[in-house]
Amino acid sequence: MQANRMSRTQRGDEAVQRAILALVLAVYPHYRTIPELSREIGSREAVERAADKLVEHGLIRFHGTTLIPTEPAYHCHRLDAW
């Protein structure tokens, strides 16, 4: 049986997710927007795709194009849990 391997796109998406989460948590209670993150990280499409995944997992939420960390994500960040 072959090992479950992540595609290059999946690894790239996860790197963008990590970057978004780190940047959003670093400035909280101030907020970051999709356009700002797109300029810093890379393509808007990649940022939007990664942000959607973070929303699915309950780590951030959208307010328009603004990304806001959820309480559980911020709490883990404060505890230095990751």
C-alpha cells in the first residue's frame, strides 16, 4: 500500500493557511484583510482558498474581506499552544 502523500498544491495551501493564521493572530485585536494578505503572501486566489479552509476548521471568520480569529484560535495562541 502506498503512503498517503500530499500534493504540492496541498502543501502550498497549508503553508498559506499557516501564514494567514500567524499574521491574523499577531495583530489581534487589529484586523487583516484579504487584499493586505494577498499583497504579503501571494495570489489572492491562494489566500482566499486558504482562508476558506481556516473558516471551515473554525479558526477564523470573515467580516466582509476582513479576517478575524475565533475565540478558540486566539485562546490557543495566547496559551502558546502551537
